[in-house]
Amino acid sequence: MSGGFNVIPPQFQVALAPRGPFANGDNQAASIGPHGELLVSFYEAPYRMLQKYKQTFFAANQAATTWSVGLTTTYTGFCLNNPAASKKNLSLLKIGFILGAAPGAIDPVAIAQGWAAVDCTHTAALSVYDGQKGLVSTQQQGRADAGNTTLSATPVYRRWILGGFTAATLPSPNSPVIDDGGLIELVPGGFIIIAAIGALSGMAFAEWAEVDA
């Protein structure tokens, strides 16, 4: 007893559910602080539980691809879509892009997104791999394509991920991996592409978790 109030020791621990309410399914521990506040700690790496429960997948260009121009439904580059008949949502975790050669003009690159009740047509399909072993998966809902994709709708730019330069003798601009953390979630019929203002050569990848719709 102190000043007429009960003080609960901060060592008091409450174990929460093994798959908590957080998007990554993390384990948590909760403590009561010295002023009665709730303290929550995380003791799993981000996405660890999604990996454990075999919900993660990835796809990537395996060779440099010539990117088509901008927001057209006839597209080459990198596309990830969730088929209209899918029973899952695709929660985007990581996205990245690198240049394969210096473009002929300043050529920003973006993530673009679209949706339609019909599927994209994948002419140059990419293998989708499981996130644990990196083996070709047959269990995933998501489909990826390296080029000659007919998109089901005209996409819109959502987020810029890379600037550009024109001189081949200059170092390549930094192109960090984007931790999307599930902010983009493709519902059935949804898709993303890596979109460029002009034509260029490059490679891209995406890692995602498949979660209940």
C-alpha cells in the first residue's frame, strides 16, 4: 500500500494468445507498469509467425526484363494478382525493384494497383515459391507474371519507389526494399504491378502472406 493506492508490481505478467491480434501473428507478453499502464512486448521477429504457419510466398523476375510504359492494360514487367475465385487476401510484406541498365531518360518507378471481377491473363508466368524453403509452391492463391500480361483493368499509381538517372557511368540510385507491412492487401480480383513512366530494363520481387478474406 502506498498513498492509499494498491501498487501492482511490474513483474506481473499476462501471457496473451500464441497468435495475437497483430497482423504478423506475433507472440506478445503484457505487463502492468508501476502506474497501472499496460506494457506490451514483442518477442518474435516480424512475420515470424506467418512463416511458421506457412502463409508466406514470394515471386521475382529471374532475369532482367524490359518494362513497358506506364499504366496500360498490355503490360510487361512484374505483376502479382489475386485471382477472382481466390479464398484468401494477399497481404503485401516486402516489395523491391532494381534497374538492369541505365534508362534513356529520367524514369521514376512506382507500385500501381487495380481491381476487376475478372482475372489478369498471365502469358509469361513466374513461379511462386514458399517463404520457408524457397521451393516452388502449389498451395498459393497468388499468381505472378514476368511480362506480356493482359491486366484486367487499368491500374493507378499508388506509391513511388525509385527515381532515375540517365548516365550509364554513374552509380545506380539506391533502391531499398519496401516493407509494406500489409498496408496493401489484394482482395480477390486485385493486382499490383511495378510501373515505370517510360520503357526500361529491371527486376522486381514481392513477398506476401495469404490471409483469410
